[in-house]
Amino acid sequence: MPRLSEVDRHHALGLLQAGLPISEVSLRMNVNRTTIFSLRQRLHETDTVSDRPRCGRPRFTTQRQDRDLVRNHMKNRFLSASASSRQTRGRNNQHISANTVRRRLSTSSLRARRPYIGPILTQRHGHQRTLWAQEHAAWDRIQWLSFVFSDESRFCIEHADGRVRVWRGSGERYQANCVREHDRWGGASFDGTSMCCCTGSPKGAHTLLAGVCF
């Protein structure tokens, strides 16, 4: 249940003074009956509806700073909580911790997860894949048995440390800004192509195919 703001508290008391029962007011304000009952009791005992002094550590960030944190991580899903905490100042120009950032992001349903590693595909790569698939869509099982892919060499220009995390919500695993691109190509080429060849088949010999993107 959400907490009532100062304006909502006075609004709830106005509804009570208008003769509405506590249960009806609680439904309208979307809070528990106990909240409305305690609010009326506090007004009767202290003549105020302000919050009582609370124990525990004070909140270091304002609501606007919380929104800024979420907005920054939505723009850059791979921004770490530690880096975000160093860039953000809380109330009274105080430093905030990485755990504070994680809690603020958690309230917006963002969790730090291992990113999906996807290949770096350009528009040309996608076009070549589509053409290759269309040309071989009608092949039968015998034809595919005579097809050999040569994929023995791998080249990795940028090595991942395995500890990168992406801030995403449920169902965003394959979203473009949540995928970590990786140059993990098969074949002896740096431009995203693989070598493949066909052996002899009942329908005759096939020539070497090169430059097919996989």
C-alpha cells in the first residue's frame, strides 16, 4: 500500500468529516483501513497529521534524484551501480552508496542480470542471411547431409571479462539496448563471413561457397 502524502491526508480527513465510513475512505485512497483509522486517531491526540519522528537512517536521495537514476540507467543499460553512485550526489551534497542505487532501481523493476551475448550484425549481414536462407529453404535432408561447414577458427578482438551486468526488466532479454554485442565470429575472416563447402551428392558436385554470413 502506498503512503499518504500531506495533501492526501487532509483529503482523507475531509472525506471522514463528510460522513464517509473508514472502509469507504480507505478504498478511495487505496490504503489499508488501519491507515485511515490511525490518521484520525493521530489528529485527535496530537492535533496534526504530520509524520512522527522516525528512527533509522534518513533517506539520502530526493524523488527527483530517484527519477534521474532510473532515467540514466534506462539510457545506458550497462551502467554499473557503482559508477552511478559516484556520479550522483544525495541530499546535502552527500555521497550515496551503490546499494542505494540498486534499491532505487529495484523499485522500478530493474534488476542487474547477465546480458545476452549477441553477434555484431550490420544491415548487410542481415540481408545476406535472408538471401542465403531463401535460396536453401527447399533443400531436403539428403542435400544437407552433403553440406560441410568449416568453422574451426575463432577470432575475438574484444574479450569480455564475464562480469558485465545489464539493468533490465522482465521480458527485455533480447531488447536491442540490453544485448551485449560481441565479435565472436566463426571462420577465417574478420568481416563476419564463414567458409563453407559442399561435397559430392547424388545430384552432382557442388562448387565452393564463400562469403556466407553465419
